[in-house]
Amino acid sequence: MAVVATAISSLTNSRNYQPVSVDADAVPEDELETVTSPPTPFWHLVVSFWMLGLLNNASYVIMIACAKNISEGGTALVFLANVGPSMMVKLSAPYWFDHVSYKHRMFLATVAMVGSFSLVASNSSEDAATTSSSKVVLAWKLLGVALGSLQSGLGEASLLALAGKCDGEKSSSTDSKRQCLTCFSSGTGMAGVFGFFWKWLWNDLFGLPVSTMLWFAMVLPVGYWYTFRHVMKIESQLPPIAVASESSVPEDAAPSEESALANDVSLEASDAPQRIGHRTKIENMTAYQRFYFVVRLWPYIVPLFTVYASEYALQSGTWTAIGFPVDDVKSRDRFFQFSNWMYQAGVFLSRSSGTLWTAPIWILWLMPGLQCVNLALFSYVASHASTTSLYNPATLYFGAFYAGLLGGACYINAYTRICKDIALEYQEFALSSTSVGESLGIVVADILGLFIQACLYRTNGLDGAIVQCPL
């Protein structure tokens, strides 16, 4: 929270933003008062983005926190349902986002959040368990989880782009402090802590059933939609981004430093079948040009994919088979919950660092490698519980916190590097497109997690795995 407070404090000292000038004679009298009203302070916008980050990812994290309640032996199935639709949205986003307004996308996301909580809650009650077969009940719950995935993926891809757009409207410099993007990222980090706290508060502390806890969560989509509308109201007061028109750039002009991606990710790369430079607007690109643009974002997508694949394999696989003692179901559930809390705390801290430092590209690539080492160490410790001194709460909870630091740092630095490396007029498109790396990584991790869980269950003599260990 100190990082968020620092960012807000710096904003209050920055220059004030004035509304775009309007010809009073061209505006109807009944609308003149609204047009000439003072602009909302910019710090309202960054706080709202922080709230949107929290609310957008809260439903996703709540479903992760309830994963073992939804399906004890198939935790990774819940994780898969919680990411599949999100991945499909992000894969297809480059081809339709510019044709659908932010308002319509976020309205669909809000409706999906309501449907998600409703389906999982109504099928988690005792009545549902006694009146339907277990497979039918699980199917309905997984459908509810999938709706939550649709909401979080659609919301994240849209709000990342919107945050980058607001930062761009705030300043024409790609080296601006990126307050909106950092606050949104920080909010998504806090969503992890909030989601597990929500489950612990109502389900563990007060002893309420999961269904009741999810019905209480219906307050979240209300806040989600209200906060988004507030953001759009403030964003409309910011001056538009000034970019060069296509006709103003000579055909033989060399690409400027701002109009190309960093290093070998140049939008005007000489090996491109068709040049896609600052002369081609996003809305004028063909499907092939959009696809090629996304492929050229690989220096940012690959680190996101790798870090998410390794850390979610930890969550959906390794951490489900650790407990003190390991053969006690409640002890395993307790470790799963608190290790995720520690992980989410690390994510929150590192995702809040976007205004402080932007990692060079080699460090962005180093962090996923360290996370893979983390996965290997946790898997070794979990399979040698009785023989290694590392199998103790202090070491493993600290390791979970460290995993969160790595994952969150890779997330925010991938997006801040995009804002630093890519021309301003392409940042919205690049931010929403790059987010597919996260979802692809989680899908791979959740499939891998099924088999990691099965192998560790077999090693530790535990029952409940829904697949066979292939080793």
C-alpha cells in the first residue's frame, strides 16, 4: 500500500489536466454545463485503475481459493476451467477488440462475473449435492468457473490496453511514469491476497459454506461496473493522443526510434513480408499483419508464458501434495491456502513496482528461468518429505513468497517494457495482445499440474488423484 500511496502522492504534485476546449456555440444549452465542468483530478483515475485491477482478478482468485472445495482430486481441472476461456479471448483479441467498444466489452465481463458466482454457488449447496449426480454438479460448477475465466480474461486484456491509453493521453513520452498501468497491475496483485482472504474470512473463520460465501461475492460485479464507468468519465476529459497521420510520413522515411520495438522486435523489420510500421494504423491492418505484429512481440510473450507455466504448475500440482503432516487432508488444505497467501503477497509487492524501475530485457528473461528452478526445488522437496530438512513450513512459505515476487515482477516489467519500447499509437494493441502469454502458460501449467499432483500423491501414498502418474 505504501507504493500505491507514493504513486498517488506524486500524481497530486504533477501538472493539472485541462478539458479539451469546446466551442460553446456548438453545444446545446442543456449540455453546456456538463462540458464546461472542471475535470476530475487525475489521481482519481489511478485509484480507480487500482480498484479495477483488484475487482477484475478477484473472481479468478476466489475460484482458485475454492479449487479443492470444487474438486478435491482434480484441482487442476478447476484451474483449467479458470483459464481456458480467458486464453481464447486473448488469442482472438487482436482481431476484434478495435471493433467492440470498451463499454460493451466490460458490460459482458460484468454479466459473466455474475453468472460465474451464481452457477458455482447454486451447485455448491447441500441440496445440489443430494439432488444431482456428482458429475452433473461438477460440470455446472466448472461452467461457472469458466464464466469467471471469460470475465477476467476479457477484463484484463481490455483494462491493460485502457490503462496504457490513459498513460499515453497523460503524456506524449513513452518514458512517463505509467501510473495507470502500474496501479492496475498493483490492484491485480492485491486481488490475490483479497481473494484468499475472502474465502478464509467467510468459509474458515465464520464457518459459512462455500455457497454462501460466493453469494456474498455478488457485491463485487456491482463495484466492478461502477468503477469502470467512473474511469471512462475521467478518461473522456483527457486530451487525445497526438500521432502522425499516414499521409504525413514519406514512404521512404526511416522508422524513428519511437516507432519500432526494441532490439530485434522492430515493427519495420527488413524481413517482414509486408512492412508494418508507423504508417499503418491498427484499424487498417489485415488479419495477417495483425498476426505478424503479435508474433513480433515474442520477447515479452515468452517470459510471461514461462513464468506463468512454472508458477501455476506449483499451485495446481506441487502445493496440493504438501502438508504438515502430508497424509492429513486438512493439513494439505491449510498449506495450499497459506502458501497461496504468501505467493499473492509477493505478487502484490512486485506488481506495485512499475513506477520505480523497469527491468532490462535480459532480467525480464532471467526471472522465468529462476521460477523454473523454483518449481524443480519444490517438486523435489515434496517428493522427499521424510528425508530432506527443507520440508518445513518456514522454508516452504518463504519459497512461496519468493515465487510471487518473481511472477509479479515479470508481469509488470513485461508491460512497462512494452510502453517503453513500442510506439505510443501501438501500445493499446500490444498490451492486450501480449497478455495471451499468461493464459497460454497457465493452460500448460494446469495440464502439467494434473500429472505432478498424481505423481506426488503416489509417492506420498495419498488417494484422490484423477489421472495416473506416467512415471
